[in-house]
Amino acid sequence: MLSSSSPPHDELLDARGLMCPMPVLKAKKALRNVKTGGILKVLATDPGSVADMKSFCEMTGNHLLSSDQDGDVFIYHIEKSTD
């Protein structure tokens, strides 16, 4: 069950069922719709997305606020740092 204490978000990306590198590519595209300082919430089922999202944020300068797991779903909150 998803926690109600989950950080608020401006945009939701459901990447469940997609395999590497699609969750990261879709997150990159979805971040275009998020204003600087806004939050993108990503849902993914690919275990490889854990390392991929961390690397993606480090390379793009965005901030990975949280990386959680709920059953087989990985939940990420990414703060857009730059346009």
C-alpha cells in the first residue's frame, strides 16, 4: 500500500512494465512538463531502474528526493533542478 506520507508531486509517470532504458527515457521526457523546482513521481517495476534513476539524476543535475519500494513497484520522486 502506498504511503499517504508520500511527497507531493506535480507530474506522475507510470512506467510500470517497461524495461531499461525506457523508465529513464520516459522520465527525461516527462520532466519537460515539470517546472523548475517541481516534482516528478515515477512508478517503475524494472529493478534496474534503481541504479538508472540515480545515475540519470546525477548526470542531469536533477535531485532524486526519494527512492522507495512498494512490493514490486519502485517509486521515485525527482525534483527538477534546471530547464
